[in-house]
Amino acid sequence: MSGETTDAPVLIAGAGPVGMTAALALHARGVETTILEAEPEDRDRSGSRAIYVHGSTLRTLERVHPGLGTDLVEEGLVWPTRRTLYKGKEVFNRTYDSPGGSGDIPHFTSVPQVVTEQYMLDALDEVGIDIHWEAEVETVDSSADGVHVETSDGREWSAEYLVGADGGGSTVRKEIGANFEGDQSENAFIIADVEDEAIEDGHEDLERMFHYDAPEADGRNVLLVPFTGGWRLDIQCIEDDDPEELSSDERMREFVRDVMGEEYEDNLKWVSSYYFLQVMADTFVDDHRRVLLAGEAAHLLAPFGARGMNSGIADADEAASAIAVALDARTDAVARDEVELYGARREKAAEYNLGAAGQALEYLQGDDPVTVLRKEVAASMSDKFETAGEWLDDAPYGPHGAPPIVSTGSY
């Protein structure tokens, strides 16, 4: 190491959506910060990833950097139709006249994560927040007086507080002695991006479609969601599937052709397969109340209900609020209490989101006879009772409620 130490009021590990939100939220509260990012500035951000941005998240981004939320709204799509099929039979179909609601901020927008990140990068540049690229956090030493950090570029840093937003493999989490606890999904899931340059608001086929036991996918569950520039195709693997074989280019082209139509067969742009983790850190703060974990450094969730990035952005905003108050506190006890309150609130939120995503995951991948029977009965009754079809339409995404605490948003 160089032996020279750079001072900063607050350091943020990670320049993903959560880390960048934390920086913008701190700046909005009058606190200057520096971001340390492991990857290079020209990093590969392939894939649409977190496409569903909740209205509460858009409002948070608009609040911490006016124009950011509305920019994402302008870039994104609001699909008006929800449609669900069961073994080839349509069991639910509803189109909303005003799917986004009224006002400048809709209930949601569907936009690729890379677009979200680019607008965040532009916002950081606008307010003069530095990102130090290729500066992976390697060590973290916290004390009652602050935090000392060493990075892979040979630099040393000293700060009052550190926000660990460095992803699922978080070095910050490991350095403060926090451990991930939880489970992994039984089934693998294949996720693909299918390009469609013609897709835009007002497109006649703009719908979110969920298909139970789709005949076109040999009885696998299929989710199809539009976003700016294309479609997200999710396929749930079944027992004995080989995710690597199914996610091959040849096999995925067949899925795209059979599910979406021959006109999309050559539009496959990105494919990945996952076993979803359902885990959270056993603590979101260090012993000295100087390090705060946020986003995937603190919790990894199955994607049902789009709770990952959205809850991470809520973490970031609340971490910024806690740090801003702690920095202005006249007693150490008040400063510690603010950080402890952050940990308590966001740990409770993560527990709720884990439960909600887990409920949806169990519903989708489980073979519980009662659940299977309920699906079959609901499908058979959907022609006469709309509520039966609506239950089938809602269930794959988990409950709609918010964590049982006061929060800045839905997650």
C-alpha cells in the first residue's frame, strides 16, 4: 500500500444501482461521498436484469435527484395488460385504461437495468460525485472513530462511515464478520432477452403473460414481460432438466420460436440461468456502527415481485438518512442509535421480502398436493369466476403488501 491515506466523509463500496443511489441520497442530504468500484469504467453490463422499477423507487430517485425518476419513466414502458394461461387455456385477461395511474410517476416502469444505471451515472457526473474504478475494497477496519479501507489499486482510505453495496459476494460483508444465511431454489430458471425494436408504449401486444405448464415449453412455467427494446422470457426448469443444455443458443431459439413466434427466433440477445438464493446477512451493521450493508451485500432474493433492486434502493436511501443524522449528532449515543435503527428497519424489511419472494418461489416450484389441487380447481372455475383466474394471475409474484415498518417506499 502507498502509505498515504485519502480522507472522505463517507465511502461507498460498489457502483451498481444501490451504491449510486446511496451516493445521490447522501449528496441530497448535504453529505459528500466517494464511490469505490471493483470493475473498470467500461464494464460489461449484459442483460436486461432488474427491469421492473416500482413507483416508490421512482419517487425515491426523483426526490434525491430531481429529474432522475421522470427520465426513467420516459425511457420505460407501462404495459396495460395482465394475461395468464394454464396448460394452454387462458384463465385471466385484464387490460387497464390507465395502468400507470395518474401523475408524473406511474405505478411502475419497465426498463433495462443498464438504462437505469446510465441515468444514475449521468446524475453522479452532474453533481460531481467521483467513482474510483478498478478500486475493489480488499480490507475494512472499523472502530468507534471511523473506518479504514484498503483497495486493490494500492490506495488507503479513511472515512466516518462506509456503505457496503458491493453485491452478493460482498467483501465488506465478510470483513465486518456478517454471514449469509438462507436457502437456494430447488429449480433452475433460464432468463433471456429477446430484442424488439418496435416495442413502445401503445404497442397493441404490450402485455405481461404468465403461462403455467406451457405446452409450447414442454410443460414448463413461462413468464413473458415487455421492456424498452424487447421482451424478457423466463422459463422455469423442471426436475431433471439440464440448465446448461436448455440455455444453449440452439435450444433457446426453439423456445423463443415456440413461445413467441417465428418472427422472434433470430432476436435472441442474451441468456443466463440461475438457481435463486434466498439469503440475508445476520447483521446489516458492524459492531462499531460505522459500516452499513445495503442491497445484495445484505440480502439476495428470488425475483418474484421485483423486490431485489427496489428493496436495495430503499436500503440505500435509508442508509443515507441514518448517516446524515449520525454525522450531525452531538453525542456518540445518538449517532450509534441512528445506525442501529437503520439495521433494525432494513433487516425487518429484508425478512418480509424474503418471506414474500419465498412464498412465490414455493408456490411455483413446490409439488404440494394441496397447492397443485388449488391451481387445477382455480383453472377449471376461471370461466365462471374471475376471482379464480385472478388468484392464478397474482400468486406467482407473492403478496403485495409492504414491510411492517415505517419506510420511505413499498420496499
